[in-house]
Amino acid sequence: MNIHDKRLPASVTTGPIGASRKIYSAPQGRDDIRVPYREIALDASSGEPPLRVYDPSGPYSCESFTPDLSAGLPAARPWLAARTGLESYQGRAVKPEDNGFVEGDRLVPPCPAERQLYRAAGTAPVTQLEFARAGVITEEMIYVAHRENLCRERAFDAAKARIADGESFGASIPEFVTAEFVRDEIARGRAIIPANVNHPELEPVVIGRNFLVKVNANIGNSAVTSSVAEEVEKMVWAIRWGADTVMDLSTGRNIHNIRDWIIRNAPVPIGTVPIYQALEKVGGDALKLDWEVFKDTLIEQAEQGVDYFTIHAGVRLAYVPLTASRVTGIVSRGGSIMARWCLSKHKESFLYERFDEICDIMRRYDVSFSLGDGLRPGSNADANDAAQFAELETLGELTKIAWDKGCQVMIEGPGHVPMHKIKANMEKQLKACGEAPFYTLGPLVTDIAPGYDHITSGIGAAMIGWFGTAMLCYVTPKEHLGLPDRDDVKTGVITYRIAAHAADLAKGHPAARERDDAMSRARFDFRWNDQFDIGLDPDTAREFHDQTMPKEAHKLAHFCSMCGPKFCSMQITRDLREEAQAIEREKGMAEKAEEFVERGAQIYVRG
Amino acid sequence: MNIHDKRLPASVTTGPIGASRKIYSAPQGRDDIRVPYREIALDASSGEPPLRVYDPSGPYSCESFTPDLSAGLPAARPWLAARTGLESYQGRAVKPEDNGFVEGDRLVPPCPAERQLYRAAGTAPVTQLEFARAGVITEEMIYVAHRENLCRERAFDAAKARIADGESFGASIPEFVTAEFVRDEIARGRAIIPANVNHPELEPVVIGRNFLVKVNANIGNSAVTSSVAEEVEKMVWAIRWGADTVMDLSTGRNIHNIRDWIIRNAPVPIGTVPIYQALEKVGGDALKLDWEVFKDTLIEQAEQGVDYFTIHAGVRLAYVPLTASRVTGIVSRGGSIMARWCLSKHKESFLYERFDEICDIMRRYDVSFSLGDGLRPGSNADANDAAQFAELETLGELTKIAWDKGCQVMIEGPGHVPMHKIKANMEKQLKACGEAPFYTLGPLVTDIAPGYDHITSGIGAAMIGWFGTAMLCYVTPKEHLGLPDRDDVKTGVITYRIAAHAADLAKGHPAARERDDAMSRARFDFRWNDQFDIGLDPDTAREFHDQTMPKEAHKLAHFCSMCGPKFCSMQITRDLREEAQAIEREKGMAEKAEEFVERGAQIYVRG
């Protein structure tokens, strides 16, 4: 392979985010487990230590990191090689159909990064679920426990107060996340760590209702792939702004090889929808799909290191007629493919009939299930209808089978749902699926705003995240209209980070409010640079500020452009606070005020 | 005045929005009451009548309208002149301080549009509240009743079903809005029609929990006013995208004259915060504020036709110390001005002490109260604290006084509130303020996203709108950072239209879902142009679509750029629907499916 091939990596986005510094912290006694954070340095005047924040951006946001896409990322899970229960073996050979029969110059070269291939050797524990049930705490569990705590100390009292102040609708958020707590959550099926044994580059992430709410971003290949770096960059860009996992929804040419480049360079779990590639292999004709081509695709992608598969096994023959009177029918791609297959052949779905075998394959690599909601509503009118809920019941049934087989499971959810029907979705999912993590797309709370569906769905996402959804699949401003560009991806990811964080705050996650409070103190102190850097998008915040007040001196200004120096309410309050505190000391005014409020504050002094 | 003065109107934005047509509809037997709508023509293939939507954009969106800013808008309330109880009189002369002592060339000329000035002559009913209590149905009540129904027929059964499907948290949404219902809501204080007797250009709007949720946009003058048209355009632009009311928060020079130009050309209620101008008049020194300058400012603005005033009369001396331990103190400009005044003088607020007199002035012109929340939280940390709720109790007390005086009242609310504390705000407001309409800014559900606060607040706005807030004050992407530009205003307004509409849908407003369903049908039928035009922002939707699929032929394509022609799930579903219906007819499959679901859908066919 020619390293100077024009389609080979030029570069991807690197460097620190705002004024933050990438750091790695190891849990006590485990120097082999290096958990990433970003540390935001605050102005010396604050007297505050740097603020640590959760960080899915991988080594790319290190100051000193120079990516070598051909070599792939260094292993973040060095312990995998030593894991008993795994065997190394010679994998499946790449077939012409894996890349859509592309040849010669148009074939994207395979990623040269070589990895030892693993799979389960026998019945010894291999998946995180199997380990958890066997009482074994894995390195991944230790990793995510440390990660979720954001380096908080075990401040149980403070954490208890935060949890008590929140409303988590029956979740069991712990004061402090221990590896044993993670193990227990996974053993119960309430959380998953999607972590294919063939994805050593992965920085493990836990997805579950009792942990921080996660965000997924979808990426897909372009019709014309101009370079490998461009495809890898989509993933790097999405995680830079906060995507915890990335789904590669590519179709068409070169997908096998591009997927290889992406996974070898991905520090986050990668998800796919294998039926898309299977359909490509049979020339796009759903009726030609069968178990063999699907099975082969599962093994192909599992060997590459995909961490979770969307499997639309809940779209059963009998449910298809339930969608006939819908306003928008079936809107899931995978769902409509399988519906066509079932209906045309008048046969039960092979995904449903072969579910046992799918489990057996996925278990061998610890690929997690993302049980697809092929019958999700595509409009408010269709929300919470018979088709949607019939499928959800089936997903619950399949969850139990997958669990029996040792597989980790999460459940995909809607879609388009008006606000007052969101909670019912969450409650039904918890009940039907035994508390397996819910992973929803939005939901969009109205249908009338094409061009703004990151917002219509961000509203629903924040709410369903609060109610208990573990991961939120982003929606970009281009939803329903076209393919997202770079700006759209960033806007979608940040909108969903807002939704996820708002949910964490409302649930009472003990670590969530630190960042809000740091921001609020920076606001009150007019530390402008700190405000930009603490925020989710320092670049945009700085740019917006500078549009009105460009001078460097304004970064120290004790006012902002909205009120100007004369009217600044924050400055007035600062003065007031000092005055009030002085008066309070002198006159015991606070007591007087309280007394007054207790008396009902009713003395209305007439003119 | 020289009409060719370079600062005089060039033009403002006019013309239809998307493919819609402005229409006016008169309630039966009242040809003098012309209620505006937009009518969106749908493709002939739909077989659907045009879709009528609520429209606050004024005559500017008429195809044939040519604005003459110097003449002002034609009267939308021609009946005012005949209203008994009003007297015409010679108004207060404009003083140099009204325009910040600007002279000569720098003085923006007054708007030449002449209007007869009115005020209450005596104790006969003048305000909408007084009329309502006297059992009189005003033209404004007939107007808003017709407007709220969106020309629906009295389809009580369908409306009942929609209401029953929603969750309105104890609101009393009627199947059909009658003028008598409006009168009753106003008489109870549960709704207001902000409509100064000196604002004949106004197209009346009702604000209340049992009506469609409204949106307010704030505008303010620039440091350097380049032209009058530019200032008027800010209002025209905001209402074009869906602002139901506009608050003019200008400070500094020329504010009297610019306000005049804005009101004479405003078809929506205009709100102000009179304390801002009063402070300007005393050179920006809060300690120089007194009742006389404030009273004079109230009269000045009431005579101009301002429809509602924000009055921060709830910021009482005793509450100021309650803010001392807050993370962000007092963040309301008006609140901090009054807090400084009270604390420095150690005197009770003159707004509170003179509240009776303020009522007497506002009643004479039917200026509605927007009782300001000067102590609203500026951070999640300060939400729902003692200061905020003490003020809210006082606002409740003042509401009753204003009602006794015949004044219409709404109540301003926060601010920064995490999701789990929003409902408590709404409930407390309803209780403390006797169900007077709530008018909230956001709330922002997290503090960590400067640059995206239209979204952090849009989430909270949708939720509090659902819970019962009657009007939502928009937040733009520049919040906390700088002054919004044209794009920011549009983004802010549309985000809030989404929030308001999502709230209407969730409450079960009988007319709300029509638009969503029309959109969903257009999606299912691949009527691309209809999708753009039905949406809140046809221009952006069309532009986004054309970025990926620019050709005109693509507007008829039975697929979109996301899945492409081969994978299109909507197209597959259309085919499926036909197949399924055929099969259903032939084999009674639907019954089989139901039977299957009833049996628990448990037959998992193993391998």
C-alpha cells in the first residue's frame, strides 16, 4: 500500500478543546487503567482548582498527540490479550462484496493496522454480562466506575444531598460509583459496556440509567469518498464535541475498508446496522436477503471490532398490518426492509427466527445488542400506537433470550412523540424490557419544524433522559431534509450534550452540577475566558462574545454587551452583596427579613 | 420633517412567507373585525384544502402591502373611536430627556403619523378586565376568539377527543373558543388582552393558559442608530417568524422617538420596562430615581400606546438580603436597579409603595401589568430559592390589588431552573397569583452552554408551556454573550415557536395537531414543497434540502437524500401499505395479527 495514496490520511482535527488540558487518571493500584478527562484551568482570581469534565474525545484532544491513522490508536485495553476465555484465530477473508465489488483505483485500501483477532474459545465468561454474573469485576468495570465519578472524592454527604434534591423516577443513582456497583448493574442487565473483544482501542463507556446519560452521533459515508481521513474525521469531529458512541450507517462502496479505518482509530464504541450491508451484498433487493448473508455480515463486522449491532428482530410478520393505517407508516430503514421481506414472503422474520444464533455469534465477540425499533412512530400522530408497543413487547421477550445467552442488550426507542406521551414510553420500556438500557432517537415533540429538528428532538431527548433513558441518539438540523455537514454534526452533538446534561442535573446526579456552578461563579465574577472554556463549545462562545466586544480588554470587563457598563445587573449585585452583608452584620437585617416573610409579607403600604 | 432624511424609512421586510397567502376572516356579522391568518396552499395531489395557520406577522406578509412607516399601519381596531368611557385630550409634550437630550442632526425625527389620544374619562369600563366583569363582550374579545379557533368549525367531538388525548394539568381548554369564553377568562383574571387604547394598529392577542401559548421577542436599539427603518425592521422581522408580542428594551438616545415609530407600525402588543427609561432620565444613577420621574415616564409611554409594562414592584427591601448568599445574586436589570435603590436608601421600594397610583395610571390607558420577577434565579444553583418565592408571593398580593383597580395582569417568571424544579414554579405561580397568566423567560435547564441558550431555554420553555405558562419570552443564541443579530432573532423566535407549539400539542389544544398531521402526510407523500411551506421556516428547510438535492426534479422525488432511492423507507412503506391492504382484504390478516398480539405474541420460533 502506498502511504502517499491521495485517499490516505492527511489529517484529522487535533489539539486541546478551548483552554482545557487532557489528563489521564488511574484508579488506585491500577496503573494499566488510564481514564481520560479534560481539565479546564480557571483564572487565578477564582481561587478554584481546575474543573474536571468527562471526555469522550480520545487522544485527539491531547496537545502532544499526532495521529497515525495507518497505525491506529494505541491500545486503551492492554489487558485484553491476557483475558482467558478468548482464543486467537485466523479471521474471515475479505470478500469482494464486503466493499460493494469496488476494484482497482476506486477501492479504498484496507487499514494496515494489524491486530490479533479474538473470539470466545468456549463457555468461559467472555462478555461483560457473563463476567458480572460470575462475580468477576473486569478492567472495563473498574475503568467506567472511575470515569463516571469525574475524580470526585467519596463525599457521600454532599452526594446524598444532590441525589435527594433531584427526581430520578425510581432510578438508583449511587453516591459514589464503585466497580462493584457497575458489576451489579451489568449483572442485572440495567447497564452495558459495549466493548467488542476486537476493539482494543476503545476507552470503555457504561450505558445505563444509573450512570451519566450518554449521546450517540450517526455518521455515514459520502457518495464520493475523497479520502480516508475525511471519513475518519467525521468520527473524530463528533467525539470532539461530546459524542460518547458513534454509529456508522454507511452504505454502498468501500464500506468494509472504511469501517476498518474508523474502528482502528476510534476510542469510542462503534455501532452499526448490519442489515444495511447485508442488503448491499444482495444488490439492494430485500427479497434476496437470507440468513446466510446476514450471518456472514455479522461475523465480518464482529471481527472488525464493532461494539454494538442494531438488530430489528422485533419487526414481526404479524405486526406489519398494524402499520397500515398509520399517517407515516414505517419510517425506520431497517424496519421497512424487514417488513417488506416478511410481507412479500409471508414468512416470519429470519432475524426473529434465528435470534438464538444471532446471540451465539454476538456473544463470542461481546458485541452488544441494540434491539432496533423498526416500527417507531414517524409522526406525532403515530406515537404510542399498537404497532410500536407490540414491537416493544417483543423486544422485551428477545432481551430475556439474549441475556440467557450471555449477551448485553439495550433497546432502541422513538422517534416522534408529543411531550405528554414520552413518560409512558419510558415506563413501558422499563417494564417490558426488564430495565435494559433505553436508547432513543430524540423524540421529536412536534413535526412542524424541518431545519430545526435538533431542537424539536432535543426537547424530547432532555425529557426522556430525565425519565430514565440511558443514551440519546442525536438528530441534526438536516434531519428530514438532507445529509448533515460538519457544522450540522457539531450542532447536533452539542444540542444532545445539553439534553443529556439537563437530564443528569434533573435526576440529581451527584457530579452534574459542578460544571453549572463553576460557570455561574465565572459569570458572577465576569471571568469571561472561564465562561467560554467551561462551556460545551468554547469556540462559538468566544466568537459570539467577540462579535460585540472584540477587544482583549473586554475579556476582563466587569459587564457585558447586553446591559453595558452602566446598567450591569451582575455588577450592581456584587456591590449590593457587599452592602447587604455589611448591613446584615450591623442590623441583623436577615432576621428581620425572615420574620417579615414568615408573617406573610402582607404589609402593603398604601400610597 | 424631511421625508428624504437618510435616517428615515427605506424599507422593512415584506412579502408572503413561503408559499402562503395572507387572508382576513371576519366573525359572522362583524365585517369590521378582520382577523388575519396565513393560508398555506398544498399541492393539488394532496387533495387537501389549504392549511390555515395563526399569524402574528401583520400586513407585512401580504403580497400587496407596501408599508409607509411615516403614516403607520392602518387601524386594526377602528371601533376604538366609538368607545364610550374614553375621552380624547391633549397629551404630554415631549421633553428633551425623553430622547436622552439628543439634539440637532443626531435626533431621530418623531414619527409623523398622527393619532387621536385617548384615556379613561371616568369610572366607566375602559380596560378589557372592566368590560369583562361588567359582562360586556368587546370587539377585542370577539377578535381573539375567532383568531384562536384558526377557522375550525365547531367540531366538538373531534375537539373533545384531542383534549382528552392531551394532558393539560388542570387547565380548561374549550372545544371551541367563544367570545363569551374569552370574556369569562378575562373576568377571572386567567387571561389578558394587552391592548392600550392608544394602539389602534394592534391586532389583538389573548394571553392565557386556556389559549394557544404565545411567544415574546425582545428588541433593543443599537448604540448607533443608522436608520429608523432598521429599528422598525427588528420588530417586523421578529413577528414575521412568529413573535406574538415584542418588548422594546431600548435604552439611551432617541428612545422616545424610535418607540413612536415602532408602535405606529406594530400590529402586535408592545411591552416595555419603564424603569429603564426613567433611569436614563436621571443620568443612570439609581439613587436619583423617584416617583415623579417614574410616573412621568409611565404616562409618556402609555400615551404612545405601549400595551404592557414590566413593573418590578415585588423587589422589596426585606428581600434583598435573601439574595446575598446566591451564586449569581440578582440578574434582572430592573431588579438590581430597585434593589440598589431600596438598600442604599434603606427604604421600601417606591414601586411597591406607590402601586395603587401605578394602577390608576395604567388603568386609564388599559396598559397591562407584566409584574416583573426582579429576583429570578440567574443560575440553576439559585432556582426556587427563598428570594424568588418571596417575591412571587408579593406579586400575588399585587395582582389582587391591580385586579381591584381594574387592571389586567400577567406575571413574569424565571430564568434558570433545572427540569425537575420547573413544575413547582408553575404550581406556585398559579396558586400565589390566582391563575393570572404566567410569562416566563425560558427557563434555561442548564448553565453550561453559552452560544446555545436558545436551546437550553427552549427545553424549559416547552415544558413550562405545557405545565401552564401562557407566554414564553424568547432567548437567542447570543444570550450571556452579546447582542443578537438578525439571524439570532430569527433562530430565537423559531425555537420558541417550537416550544409553544409542542406545549399546545401536549396540552391537547384541539387545533394544534392539524399542522403536524398536514406535515406528516406531506412527508409520507414526498410532497417536498408542501413540507417546506407547512414548516415554521420554509426558507431554511428549502435551502437545507437543496444543499444535497438541488434540482427542481428532486422536489418531486419519492425519496430523500438520507436513504437515497434504493433504501427509502417511506417509499417501501407506501408499497407495503398497498400490499398489506390487499393481503388484509384477502386473508383477514389483521384479525390474525390481533389474535396473535392478544395471545401475547410469545411464540418464539427457535432456530
